[in-house]
Amino acid sequence: MFTFKFVSNALKPALKPVLTALVILASANVLAADNIPDVVGEISGEALLAQYPAFMDEYKSYQPSDAEIKAVSALEDDTLLILFGAWCHDSEREVPRLLKTLDASGLDAPQFTLFAVDRKKSDPEGMAEKHALKYTPTFILMRNGEEIGRVVERAETSLTQDLQALAAVAE
């Protein structure tokens, strides 16, 4: 809880309405974000971008580098499971960037599944539990049905380059 320990008694009455207004604004922002119901379960990239403006905004503004686009070709034999939250700011940044990079590559690889979880990082199908989901988004790279690596929340270099490095290690 915030205290006015270092604020003079003369300023305390003036700060109370300001703090109240900030709390109201923050609450309104949370409510506005909740106007779009959270998706839980499998969703296509097209549906995700159409239903969630924050994802579409990031998709439109992101410009993948040539190195990111080139890295996609190394994933041709792999599949990707993307566990994310429509409510998650990291997912709003990383998932559209991956979709844009995959689209820019012009390849149909890797095959991927977008799977949304709720705010408790769970889902009725048990995908989050099956894959030991702790943080969103989590990008799980699979080969022949087996996990060969994952990128959690944010990539070190770029998402496709990090996935490419995981694929190379599994060779």
C-alpha cells in the first residue's frame, strides 16, 4: 500500500484526488481490455488477428529482418506448438511477429498450432498441463511428435533464429 511518508501534510489532500483518478483510469483500462472475451483453445492465425486488434496492430507494424525470414527454411521438417494468452502482453508482441515472419517467408513451413490458454494458464483440453506451461507465450518446437526445444516469453536473438538454433542442435 502506498503511504505518504515523505509527503508534507499540506500536499496530502491534493494528492488524494490524483491517486483516486489514477486508480479509476487503471480500472477502466482493465475493463476495456476485457471487452473482448479471451479465447481458450486452438485458433487460426487469421482468426486471432481478426478478433484481437492488439495482435493485428503488432502484425502490421512488424518488419522481420532477412535473417529472420531465412531462418524459417530451417524449420521445414518441424512443427511448432504455440501456447499463448490473448490477454498476455508478451503474446501480443511475439505471436504476431512470428506470424508475420512466417508469412513473409512464403513457405508453408513449419506447420504450427496456435493454442490459447486462460489467465490461469490452463485449458479444458489439458494442453498447458501436458506441456508444463509456466509462462506465455511458449513456442515448442517438435520433430516427429517429440519436443526438441522451446522458446519462452521472449527470444534471445529473434524467434525464428532461436528456433533455427534449436532445430540445428537436434540434427
